[in-house]
Amino acid sequence: MNRLLARVAVPAVAASVALVGCSAPAGTPAPANAAPAGSGTVTITHKQGTAEVTKNPAKVVVLDFASLDTLDALDLEDRVIGTAEATLPSSLDEYADVERVGTAQEPDLEAIARLAPDAIIISGRSAAKFAELNQVAPTIDLSSDNAKPIESLTTGAQTLGDLFDVRPKVDEELAELNAKIEDAKKSVPADTNALILLTSGGKVSAFGPGARFGGLIHDVLGVPAAATDLEASQHGQAVSFEFIAETNPETLFVVDRDAAIGQQGQAAEQVLDNPLVARTPAWTNDKVTYLDGADWYLIGFGLDSTERMVEAVKDAVS
């Protein structure tokens, strides 16, 4: 197997590409469709450096579920030959028979090597394994920034569009998504506020502006935060039921982590069903929205999943 080491440059959030070996004589009309799989190479700049990859690769291993969601939206599901072990949501059930190559956090390098992929696509859960994965095949890190979810989605989708030579379709999908975001923002009442909660193992954590979940709900869609000084960590700030009662939110957005990852545990509805939470306007006015854990926790910001997330918030506050 050829092993291609990425030339690590200064990490960059934005991705850029340079085409190699695919020039055409002057005056040659551009093809109407994407180039045939395996046509030339393309240099991708990503979170951990650069990778020179076969342009429009025929075989990719995808350890990032947001990228898997985006590839699905772009009708590129036939290129995926391996993915991470997880309880896939119904939106990605067509990948049920795709070979599993370990978890995102602990990928099986030997299993990936046997598949001989043209490229490996990862994000935050696999970022620590970048160097090892990059020894197997050119690896592209599309890790996102919780505080800038739409910028991260745009960068990741455009990178995949350039890699697979479908950039016009990506730009069209992004334009449609941005229009839906603007429409959703108009639905947010000025006199409301919201608190975002995650339940896991019977415990509760909260998220505010600039944090996971909050980056979309508060910063992008403009839903006012009921609590603005929360720690912006990956799994939120641990909070008590007394904190929820004192914060007194008008709306509650709830993510059930256990359900999202297929783990046995007390359902979010049961965790929050207590007298303190019941005193809040959110509970008394039936303004508690249980968000789809698959989209919000497992997948993250893909082209299709983000559209569903935007619609969920719009429906909750309208």
C-alpha cells in the first residue's frame, strides 16, 4: 500500500485546494458533471495540515458522522467503504451494511488498511489519531468549532465539494440552508429565552452561548439565553435542578445523550420530571423541546442534519 504523509503546515480553519495533474488545453469546455473517480489529485488544507488526495476518490473511510451526513446529502454514499461503530440514526440507515472500522475515538488501523481507502475523513472525536491514520491513507481533519457551527459546516462541506468535484452542488445546498436560517431567525420572539440541557446517566449539564448546541441556538438563530455565564465545555456545565428553577427559563431544549448513543439509562423526560423543574415557565407552558439526539449529539453539523436542527428550533419558538 502506498503511504502518503501529509505535509503539516500551520493549522487552518478554512480549507483550500489546489488541483494537480488535471489541466486541459485552452478552449476545452468544462465537463457538465463531476470528473470520473480517481481523476488526478487535489491538495486539501485542513485542521492539521495538508493532504494530497486522489481527486473525486472512489473509496473513502469516514469516521466523522457530520461528513457522512454531508456526503449523503450530496448523493456520494457509494464512495463510503468504512465508517465508525455506532448506533446509526434512521437518516443514515443506508450505511448499516458498510464495514465498521473501530470507534471514532479508537479506529481499527488494520481494518482500515485492508480496505485500502483513497482517503480518510475525520473530525474531533478522531483528531488525536490523525498521525496514525495518516500513515494508512491521506487523512483530512474536518473538526468543527462549537462557537462557529455554520462557518465550520461551510468549510467542511466546501472541502468535500472540492475533493469530490461537486462544489456547485455544495454551494447550492449551502445557499438553501442559509435562507432557512434567515427565515428561522425571524420566528424568534424578542421576549423569550431558553436554556439548553443535556441529560446523561441521570445527571444534567447546561449549555450557553458559544458552546456546543448554544452556538446554533443562541449565536446563529438568535434565541436569547436564559443563562449567559455557563462554562463552554464539550459536555456542558454540570447543573442542579435548583439551578434550573432559579434560571426560570421560558423554553427548555433538551438532548438525551443516552438515547443518542444507544445506551441504557433514564430517559430525559424522567430525569427532568421533578417539582423544581415543574415550576419553570417552560414546563408549565409546555415549552420543553426534546431535540433529536442523533442530529444534535451524534452527527453534528452536516448539510442535512443542520437543516433539521434549524427547523426544530424554529418550530419550538414559533
